[in-house]
Amino acid sequence: MMNQKIFKLSFLLVLLALSVTAQTKEITGLVTSFNRYAMKGVQVKAKKSKKLVKTDSLGYFKILCHPKDVLIVTADGFMAERFSVKDRSHIECNMILLSNSSARKSAVKKGYMTLEEMDYAVENLMDENNDFSKFQDICELLQNKYPMAKCEEVNGANRVFLSSRPQSINAGQWALCVVDGIPTDDISSISPMQVSTIEVLAPEDAAEWGVRAGNGVLVIKLKSK
């Protein structure tokens, strides 16, 4: 009788272990910046399993997560990146540095890059940083970089809204979009692959556009052909 109980208990434990294994998968990955520099201490979080790990000194990580989980990769000064783990066992993530001086300072302060690496990268490797080809359209790129932004069709044009509360009625309720120095009504035709930089101007920098800048200014620079 005792042997039967032990056998049943052992059997149940094996089934439980198999069940847990079936509900998790191991994902490995590498996090870099400018497609060159390994990033240490970057946070990788599984959305469903809530597991959280950080990259090692070589930029590698290993995490257990749900088979249909989404990994969120975050680092101060860089755009957050999201990856579905479905049909994947390894992820390579090249983080995109935000286009402002405070982002560069944060990246260096956190130890993701040295000051020498940052200075060299900003001077010589911005094309590596600004590879937006993974985004389906310009609005997805914009919302990934600025989560509060959104695109909506107004009078046949795809307008950009940077704030839920417009500040200037005279300028319309949407932001002013400037592409290569020229104000543009609709940016939907721009492919993410064409974009060199995309930036929401600070109020003091947007002032040169006058009343049209009342609801924000989005500046896009395209890659030279």
C-alpha cells in the first residue's frame, strides 16, 4: 500500500514537472547598440510570465517565459523594443538611441556605452542606429518612439497628434510635420526605411515655426539617396 502511494505521488510529480516545462520556453538573446557595442545591464522582461533578467557584460541574456510571450527590452536613453517569442529561441536586439543629448548622457551614465564609444558612434555610426526597417509604417515607428503620439485621418490627410489636449486651435488640433525642412500635411507615404531621424521638438526649439507649432512639431529627416 505504501509503495503504491509513493508510486502515485512520484507519477503526479513527474506530470507536474512536464506540465510546467510545456508552459515555459527558454529564450536567449544579444543586445547591442549601433550594431556594434554589446550592452551590459539592459532589462529584459517577459510580459506574461513577469520574469525579468538583465544582460551580462557581453550583452547576452537568458530568460524563461511563456511560449507565446512578448519580451520588452528597455534601457535609459534608448527606444524600448518588443519581440514576440513565438517560433523563436534566440533574439538579437539592436537598441536605437533616442535623438537628444540627455539620452546620450543617460546611456553613458548607466554604463551601456563609454563616452569614447558614444562620441565615435554619434559622429560615424548614426546610419546603424537609425535602421527603422522593422516597422511596418511611419505611424508605427512614431508611436514606438513616442508612445503618446497617434495618427488619425482628418479630411483625407493622415494627421499626427502629439497631445490629447491641443494647445492651439488656430493651428488645427494636429502637430506640424516638417520633412527635410518643409512643412508637410501628410506623412503616411514615407517609408520607415527612408527615415534617418525622427524627433519631436522641445517647445523652445519649436518656437521658430510660430503659431503652427502650437500643438507640437514633428521633424523627420530622410536618408540621402
